[in-house]
Amino acid sequence: MSRSLGTKPIDLLAQFTATLQFEDLPEDVVAKAKIHIADTLGAALAGTRSAEFRIAGAVATAAGETPVWGTKRYTSAHDAALLNGVAAHALELDDSGGCDHSGAVVLPAVMAAIGKVARPVSGKQLITAVVAGYDAGRRLLEAAGGYDAHNSLGWHSTATCGTFAAAAGASRLLGLDPLASRDAMTLSTSFSSGLWAFIHDGSQAKKIHAGRASEGGLLATELAAGGMTGPSRVFDDVWGGFFRTFNKDTCQPEKLSEDLGVDFKLRRAVLKPYASCRGAHSAIDALEDMLVETGRTPAQIRSIGLAMSPMLMGMCGARENGALAPTQMSLPYALAARCVHGSAGLESYTQERREDPRIVELMARMTLSVDEGMLPLDEPIVSVEFDDGFRIQRMVPRATGSAERPMPLASVAAKFRALAAMATDDTRADALWSMLTDLDQFDDVAELISRLSGDADNRATFR
């Protein structure tokens, strides 16, 4: 076993992760990091009202001193990473475009690791660790062939690559040296898991993936900090290696270290304004654009057509309005919710609104087709026919929340406040947002962490 760093991509990435400083981060990356940290915390506070969080919380009951966000409970660092990760991903409002859901795997692990540090942790240190985690997680996914190649095989990249992201972020926060950082990241691959099988029957399994990845990454980091060695050849072309195991045909290991310090992967992460799988978001935008452009209302729609790639059809093509988990994966429901309830936000996914008979009636007027000529990640083409026979179609290449179609800061803040208020009061939510916008000015994030408590346990489960 090699106990020194060489020039392999994983060695270069470990060296970069271990030595990254706040001063190395461009201004735009710092600004975006603060937004994604706030967005993830907002999603997590709301997610403490989810059924999945409450089920997991009844199981993960270890004693400890690490806070469970949105509650007044404390638990072990490992269970906190698990529970806070479950909460962040539970309501489909956490960011994507990273490993895929980087915020929900990186931030819970990094913040759980804070309790392992004897000295105060500054906002700048927190931001740097989060950036390192986002960078590593996305790099592993790209090295594994990219989202379409990896996920099309049935792996859920949030879970398979998320452990690596969490380990990178936690190891940076703990100040591990380059060799120990490599151990942490390579050890984390032994905890990589997570399948798309949940899509076939509405299982809640997806909701646990981010938390499990966060907990696994933190565990790998603590083991490495204690001296446990990782498999240094896990990213070589060897039997049992990550790439051979997860996607042996299209891997590009060099992407682990390509343009380190220049191409910060956080830049490609996107926010989610709608409470559904990201695969549905561009279609919602397309429908919205066509309604605005024509000056018409949803009540005037006769029918909707959707042309989709085979991958998107399998992921989001079901007409669902029953249980919450599968409904959030349904593109037809998202469009119907926008038409019937005026929004595809979380408020349109309550049980009462899912059961609205107008939803089923409108989904029945949708025609879904697979376009074999589309690439896996091509966005759907949305066609609308109105009552007077007028037809229009649109495809939005990058949905709201992306760099090409950004959410205004006021919208990001409004989303945060609405979600945070599901577990705390409005005054506390406002104060939290103010603190997070100035995160890089804090010498000690302990006050921020204390402000993440809430009374979600005394509020009704979101259904």
C-alpha cells in the first residue's frame, strides 16, 4: 500500500482538499457558497416536518452533543449527520447539479464535524470546507462518466458519490493533512450505495440516501483521522475499484483533478424553486413562459404534450398524486399543480391538494411520448393546445435556479424564510437569514448553530 502521495488524480485532489484556504476562493464562489449553505439549511428545517425525518429520528437516538436542526434534540455526530441529511433532502427542495444533491450530503457532515474541533470554527472555515466537499463530489461523478452514464445504470449518485463529497468537506473542516484526507475520501467509497429502485413503487428509500451518505462520509473521516488507511488504488483500473464497479465503460479518472483551483464545481450547482425532482423543473418553466407569452390562463388549456428522453420518462413520467414521495417525482403532477393550484411549490404538495380531482382530470389530458433521438439529459419539449385551437411549444434548456436562469436573491430569501418558518418562528427565520448572508464575517459559528434549533417536534407532520 502506498503511504505517500504521488501524482495520481486522487492524490492531487487530496492535496488540494487538505490545503484549500478561504483566500483561494474567488468572490463569486464565496457568494454562491453562502447562498447554498442558507438554501440547504432552509430545506433541512422544513424537512424536519417530513415523515421520513420522523421515522429516522425514532431510530437514530444515540446520546451526544450535536444538535438536530429544527428541534431541541442533541445526538451523536454520526446520527446528526444522518438526520440532518435526511431532513435536507426529504422535501425535494435541496440543491442539485453537484454529486447530485451536494448540499444535503456535505453540509450536515461538515457541521457535525465542528463538534470534533477544539478551537472555534469561523464562517470562513465552514465555507471553505463546504466548497471542498462540493468540488470533490462533483468531480467523482464526472470521473464516473457523468450523471446520465452513472445514474442510468441504476445508481443514485447522491448516495454513491455523496459519501466522497461529505468526506472531503469533513476532512477539510477537521484540518486533516493530505495523506489522511486521501484516506478519508478513499475509505468513504466503501460506504457508497444507493439505488434508483425506489422509482418503481413510490418507496421512501430515496429520502434516506443523502443522510446516509453524509453519515458515511463523516465516519470515513473520523476513521482516517484516527489512523485508519483507505484503499489508495480504489480509483485505479483494478478489480474492486470504484470505476470498474460503478461504471466501467465511460470513466475518466483524470477528471478528479482536472483544473483544480480554477474550475470550482460549486459554480454549476443549482437551486430548486419547485418541490419536485429537478427533472420536472424546466417543463414547469416552459409552461410558465408560454402562459406569460400568450397572455392566457391555465383554465384555457385543452391539452398538454410532453416529449421526453427515455431516461427522463423513466425518472419522472409517471402520473402520480397519491403518496408524497412518488408525487414529487412526477412531471405530470408538477405541471398539473401549476395549472390547478397556481404553483409547483411545496404548498401544492399537501395531501389535500394532491387529492384535488382537477389534478387527475388535467393529467388525463396530457400526452407523454419518448423521443429516442433525445440524449438522456435533454430537457422535455412541452406543447400546449388551448381551447381555441392555438398551439405553442417550448423547451427551456436550463431551469430556474441555474446560472443561465438564476433565482433573484429576493426569491432565494423568500424561499428560505418560508421553509425555515416550518420549524421556527418568523423572527428567528429572519435572524438566521441575516446571519447566513454575513457568514464569512463570523469568527465562531457556534451562535449560528444555536439558532438552528426549533420546535418541529411539536408541529404536525407534513403530508
